[in-house]
Amino acid sequence: MEYFTVYVLRQGEWQEYTSFKDRRGYATLVEEATKGRLDAAAKVLHTLILENVSVQAADLPLVMRALRAFDEVGLSNDIHAAFDEIDCEGDFEAVAVSKARPEAFAAADFSGLSI
């Protein structure tokens, strides 16, 4: 069984935060749900899940709104809950969610987007 793992970057070091079993093929569900959509929520979710990027702390509220806009899609609610916990804990630089380790991930550019 494959897993999507939520990572958090603290003091320059990536740490696993939590993992979720990918029972229904979350990446495929996200691809189908965002296909052909041009709105900001679709762009953010597509980028987060399908492009292996990290999200700077300042962009986390935007990402969480995008996850809420797609709360019926697979693991979106679970990932939102994990990001909410991380946000409440504070003192982090970035987050990522992926099946791969995030060390080499580029930072997502969500400038100019609002949800």
C-alpha cells in the first residue's frame, strides 16, 4: 500500500509529520477533479499534489482554503487537518505532501492567487 506523507520543515530540516494510506489513488482523484478548471483552488491543489512542491508557511492558509474547496476529493480533509495542526503549532518554515522525500522540492509560487 502506498502512502502520502505530510512533511514539515523546521530549522532547515524536513521531518515526517504524518502519513495517510492512499487507498483510492489520491493523485488520480486530484487530477480528475482539477482537470480543465482554471480557478485558483484547482491550481493550488493540482500544484500541491501533482507537482512535488513545498509550501512556504505564509502560503499555508491559501493551501488550506484550496483543500477545503475540494474536501470531497480523497485525502483532502485528512491533509487539511494535518496542516491545521502544523499551523497551530507554529514555528515552521514550509510543508509538503508527497509520496517522495521533499528535500529537493522547489517552493510553490502561489503569488497573485486568492481563494
